[in-house]
Amino acid sequence: MSALTTKSGKLILAGAGCGDPDLITIKAVRYLGMADVVLTDRLVSPEILDRYVSDQATVIHVGKQCRHGHSTPQQTINELIVHFTGLGKLVVRLKGGDVSIFSNILDELETAHAHHIPFEIVPGITAAMGAASYCGIPLTARGYATAVRFLTCYKSEVLAPAYWKELAESSDTLVFYMSSETLDMLVENLTDQGIDPDKSMAVVEQATTPHQSVEIFNMYDYRISHGGRKFLSPSLVIIGKVVSLHDSFAWFTADKARIPYFRATSPQDLGDLLADKLAADVC
């Protein structure tokens, strides 16, 4: 591991895990305790920030919140990274889940590379692994699936028509991120391609949190009877024969299901914040 110095800043791209604050790694906790600045996503447990971030650190909420509140443009996040590391600060960019699965890590890596900013990548438990574990659904259970695919279907054109046929015919477990609002279209495409009716679908809301909710559907029944259902964010969709194992091996009981766990944050005036920090550092 490269040593930290007081003369040049450094960027830590860290995964916070997928909800339960106890799922964060020891390494991420150590860096949060050292951080001068934490740039945090919405889908990070507030308990993580309360437990592990120093009172002297600056915490800035920069998450992409879609319809759930203010969103910070990626360009602004990049500028914050450059600004604070340029002041010699240790900056932790804290992302929900794992930093390499359906995140904007590439933009931030390119920013660090272009500005010669030292960085480290600290992995986290991604939503698929957390949701599957807390639902008692082993994603590649022997005799049920030999592989798992992580996908997203947040808009209709993400997946080509030929690929839907391959997915419907595959024996792989399918895990869809960011797809609850397009679930009707997702189900329609897979059932139109004749997906095996023995494959069930689990929709997991707010996985690994005290507000976790799990609903299991037959996909053909869902299409007929449940179209238009709305699910809380974040929701994860698991499809495959392994979903049938949930009834036998579910172990986690949530006590506040269907109540939002991740709160929308209020917009911050980042211009004023940067000005204040600049003035403080000059003084």
C-alpha cells in the first residue's frame, strides 16, 4: 500500500456495502476514520457516516437520487475530487454496494488519472450478494444454476431483442439492478421468449436493511395480475430456479418493511462550500 503524505492528496474509491452498516469492510472503515472529505452516495447507511467518519471531516452528499431528491452532476463530483485532493486532502468517495458494479467509477478513475491523483479502490459487498444472502437464495446453488449474470434494464433499449431470447433460454441466475421501474417490460420480454415457468422471480426491496421486503412471483402470473406494481428504491430482481430456495432458507426478518430506509438529501450549495473551504485553507 502506498503511504499517505501531507503534501499531496489521495482519492479512496470505497464501497460501503449494500445497506446493513455491519457489512462495510475494515479497510473502508479505516479510511473513513482518516478522511478529510467524504463524498457519499444516497445508498449508504447513515449509520456508517455516524459511526466511522471523524467529526472534523467534511461530508458532502453527492448521490444520484433520480426521482428521490437532488442529484449532483458527475462533472461536479469530479471537480470536488480534483479540488480537495489538490489541497492535499484525503478524499473518500463512498459508494453504495461495490464500487465496480453499476457505478460511475470509470468517470472518477479517469479524473484521477488525468490529474495525476493517487488512488486506491476498496471493494464492497454488492447488492446482488447482500440481497441473495439475506433472502436465503444461493445464486449458483448446485443443481439449480452454474452461473449468475448481473444486468440492468433501467430503460427498454439497454438490452437487444436477441439478448432477451438468450436470457430466457439460459440456465443462469439473472440479477437485475435498477430495474424495478421497468419490471413490467422486463417480465414481458422474458415471458414472450418462453422463459421456463419453473423459474421464479424475487423482488427484494431495500436489501439487508431493517426495512427489507421480499416478494416471490411466478413470472407469467406477475404479468397477468401484478402489472404496474411499484417498488421502493433500491429494489433488486432475482430470476431463476434458485429463487425457489427462499422458502426453505430465508433467515432474516425485517421489522419495518416498506418504509424508506435511505433518505433523500437536501441540495447543498457546493459553490459556497468550496469557497468556504478555500478560505479556511488559505488562513
